Amino acid sequence: MNNRVWTVNFPMMAKVLGWILMMESCFMLVPLATSLYYGEYACARSFFLTLSFSAVLGAVMTFCIHPHHTNMRSREGIMITGLVWVLMSLLGCIPFLLTGVLTSFPDAFFEMMSGFTTTGASVIRDVEIVPKGLLIWRSLTQWIGGMGIILFTLAVVPMLNHSGGLSLFNAEVTGITHDKLRPRVSQTAKSLWMVYIVLTAVLFGLLCLGPMNVFDALCTTLSTTSTGGFSTRNASVMYWNSTYVNLVLTIFMFVCGVNFSLLYKFAKGDVKSLLSNDTLKWYFGFMVLCSVIVGGMFFANKGDTTDSALHTGVQGFFEVISAATSTGFSAVDYESHGSIVAIIIFLVMIFGSCAGSTAGGAKIDRMVLMMKCISNEIYHVMHPNSIEIIRINGRAVTSDAFNKTAAFLSIYMLIIVVCTVVYSAYGVPPFDSLFVSVSMISNVGFGYGFTGINGSFADLSSVSKLVGAAEMLIGRLELFTIIVLFTRGFWKKY
């Protein structure tokens, strides 16, 4: 009789987490240097203390723990992925508490989870008085989280290529399927990060040509390529009121909402894969349709403003693509343009951009699959003896992919409903609660009414902020990676 039992390779898990903590401490050198440059010595001290603690803890975990073996399976990968995002957020929020910019743990944790998950919802009422070190740190957390903390680790720690790297890759990378661009997981991670870095560099150069100063351009770049949405201005992108800025950001938000595997293939000269991709066609068409409607509404409601038709049209595209890609920048007060605009924004937040991008939401890939399945069922009613194969990008879709998509969307909606009830129970009006819930799980960061242009996420109760942080994490890791941790089967011996 086989009496196997499940044992967790905790020493190897601790070693991986140690590497990640040391990386976070390295990233904190950026806000530390920024604080010193601008003479923000109290802020610099808070980052120095935090990164020192993170570096020492990470070094102890990495070099003082010696696993008997380095193999990790999918369960270890799932556990590490969930722990990493929480641990990074816990350490990342310390400088906010030490400087007194945020005085409560729920506020600081919400802010950092919003950063690492690229949600962009903020509890800071006046960001323009916040030290620049903290502002660059907020944007940097989004940039790190945009492509993925685990994916970055796989790119720079080659040993993980042979030690459960694939399980870590599958646990963090979102989407219906995961494409390995290169033979090794670490090579795939490096390829995706290279595309990400190039986009970041190009956008930064373009923004520096506009009305932004270098600091604003850098922070906005980090928040855009990650589709995060943290801004250095209280009025977000509305502060600059620039058609050039809006147009550049719109283009890059759209591009960063495309599957990065496609972008990599395009960069390697494979134009056909990009142009023939079914999901990309739907994404483009859906964005154009919604943007034209919203832009038309903006133009019809502009009243006696002197904005040109071009500026108003760009604002329409900007707002829709910002919501669809879960960036959450605002170029206009969309709440003042009626319920139709709010409903469209609400819908595109749910089915936003492509899987494999830095964007959040349920992903348009799943919408395409469900639409084709519905069409197939309608056809089957009229032709009951026919056998139709559903294809996406020329490949037949398996029943397993459909079942996983149906389960995902069902759980997605259930979480939205449950969290809406929680927010409502703690004083948020019903529709505003629904909007907040969709915004959190889709990692958008838009608010409406209670948390909108005349409100703030700071007005949420402490319980609501912690629930919101959990919802952001669940949405960023696309439900199953977190939910499976709370099932009996995951912890069951075998």
C-alpha cells in the first residue's frame, strides 16, 4: 500500500521569499535616492530603515536556510505567489506609516496593495503634498506589479528555472492559457520584461517632450505601462489638460492592454500573429465602439467650453481605454456626463483588455469565448444534429477551457456581489458599492459617487479597506490562485 503524504517544501519556499525580499529592498533604493535628492531626509530615513530590515530578513532566509532538495510543485508555487503579494505590500507600506503620511495600517496596506496589484485606488486625499520619495515608490510598486513580482524573480534568479519555476509562472501569469515564448521559463520571463522595459523607456521619452516635468513624466510612465493609474496630481491627467499627453497615454495604455506574448512576436518580426489574432480584433473593435459613444456624449455635453472636437474625442478614447485597461487615469469628470457614460465605463471595467497583458479585469478573451459559445448554442438549437467546433485564433477550444472560463466568470460575479453587500453594510450607497467592488476586483481604481470625484477611497471604513485589499489581490491573481488556498482539497494529504 502506498502511504504517501503531502509535505510542503517550506525551506525552499522561504529561500525564494528571501530572494524576493532582497529584490524589494533593492527597488527601495530608488525612492531613497529620490528623497535624498529632494532633501526629504525624514522620508529617506524611513526608506533606509525599511530596506535594511527587508534586506537583512531576506538574506537570512536565502543564505541561512538549506533545503534538502530544491524541487517545488504546483502547491508550493501557489502558496509562494499568494504570500509574496501580501508580504511585499506589508513591507512596502512601512515608509507611509513611519513618515506619518498615512497613520493607520488599513490605509497603508490598502495603498500598497493597490500599488502592487496596479489598481490605483488611493486613500491619500492630497498627493501633491506627499514627499516625492513616496510618490515615486507608489508608481514603482505599480511598475513592479504590472509585469509581476514572481515573473521578475524568475528572470533574475536562474536557479528557479530548475526548482519549480514553471509552477510559479503558472500561478502568477494570468489568462486562459500560458504561452512559453522560449524553452526555459527564465528566458520567457526575460523576454516579456524586455518588451516591458522598452515600452517604458519610449513612453518616458515621449512624455518628457510634453508639458510634464521629468519627475511627473517618470511617475506617469511607470503608472501607465503597468496600467496602474497612480498620479502625482490630485486632478490626475486632467491637471495638464493636454491633447498631446492624452493621446500619447491613450496609445500606450491600449498597447499595454495587448497580450505581451503578441508584442514580443511582433517585435521579432512576426506581424501575422498580431494581425490574425481574434482576441485583438475584438479588443480593438470593442474599444473603438465604446470610445466613439463616450466621445460623442462628451462632445454633446461640453456646453460652452472651448475644447476642440479633437480634444473632446481624444478624451472619450482616453477614458474608455483607461477603464478597459484598468489604468484608472482620468482626463475628464466622467460622472458629470450622465448615466450612459457611467454604465459604459462600468461594463468595460469588467471585460477590459487581453489576457497576458498588464491590465486587470475578467479579460476580453473570456468574453470572446463566451460569445462564440452562445452563438454556437443558438446555432445548435436550429440545427440540433450539427457538430460545430469553436475556434479561437485557429485553434479548437477544448471543453476544459470553456468549463474553466464559465467557472471563473461565475465566481467573479459572486465575489462582486458579496463584496458589494459588505461595502453597503459599512455605509456606501448600493450602486456606489457595486462600482467600487467591480473597480477593486478588476484592478481599475475608478470611483463613483461615494468614492468618486467628490469623494475618496479614504472615506471607506477600515473593514471595507481590508476587504478591498483582498478583492484587489484576488482580482490580480485571477481568483483561483487565492481561492484554492481556502479549500479542503488543497491541504488534504494524498
